[in-house]
Amino acid sequence: GAILIYISIYNVNSVTDRPIFFSLFHSVSAFCNGGFSTLSNSLYEESVRFNYFFHTIIAWLIITGGLGYSVMINHYLQLKNFVLAKLSNINVLGFSYKKELTRTSTNSRIILITTGLLLLSGTLLFFISEYNGSLKEHDMVGKIMVSFFNSTTPRTAGFNNVNMAELGIPAIMLIMALMWIGASPGSTGGGIKTTTFAVALLNLWNQI
């Protein structure tokens, strides 16, 4: 994350005079869902306001930190199993490879599906509600990227790349809802957690 942030601000002197520290600080702040920035106006600072690559990296780190360590471990074991499966019939230097049985856990499946749906619906709703508002200074690609970022950061990082004072009531209500749901269990984010939200909705659906 720090390397990608450094690449995104490389040769942009107006951002910071300490690019290495800036990159490290923001990578940790984003992954830990801290939301702290060395920029006075966070990501709405004029020097990075239209740097969509930078915004996307921050959003990716927020999502990664918000998925939870159990999901990371589950995927690590699956990747390890995939590699071992490819090497199962190979004997290198006398070492034998034993394939381990792993699968996507129910917890990981619920988290990934819920997170994906929240990101997609949040992006769409923010795009619609702020198209002629805080997004008016961006082109179409920018509107989509900024909407995606504002679907990500409320859960529960706290960065901003729009003027929060310009947001309409629908966008504010959306952000409050996303803040309430938050990230996933065992993650760096807060909220009631995506699994709680998903199970509550599924239970409500079953009752209906």
C-alpha cells in the first residue's frame, strides 16, 4: 500500500515534501481504518482531490483492513492449498508436498457478499444523490470513483474527498447508515459488523 501511494504522488511536489513518510503514514492510517491524514483537508486537499489512483489505493486498504483477519487467514490457507495442489505430484530435492483440505468458511462468505453488496449499493446511491451536488466538479469517471470512495470510507475510516458541508440529506443519511453497519468482525473497523447486519436481514426475511 505504501509503495502504491508513493507511486501515485511521485513527482507531485505540491502534495508533500516527505513522500516516503506520507506514503507510510497513509497506508497504516487507511488499513487500520484510522482516517488520519497529514493533509489539512484530508483527501479533499486540492493537490490530491482529483488523484483517483490515490483514492482507489486508500479505499482498497480500508476494505482490506475492514474484512477481518479471519478472512485473510482463510484466503491464505486456500492459496496455500492451491499451490500445494499444483506441487502435489512433484518431488523437489526429496521434499514431498502434502495437500491440505480448505474451503471458504461461512463467515468469510457472509462477509464478502455483504461487503460487496454494501459497496455496490453505497456507490450507486451516493452517485445518484450527489450527481449535481458535491460530484459536479468531477467528470463521469471521477464521479464513479468518488462515489465508490464515499461508499467505502464511512465503514469506518473517516477520510473524505468531498466537501462534507455540501452533502445533501440523502447522502448524509446513507453515510450514517454505512457508519452504523461498519466493518467486519475481527477487523480494524467498528460498527455493528457486516455479519450482524446480514444475519439480522436474513432473519427478518425468514420471519416474513
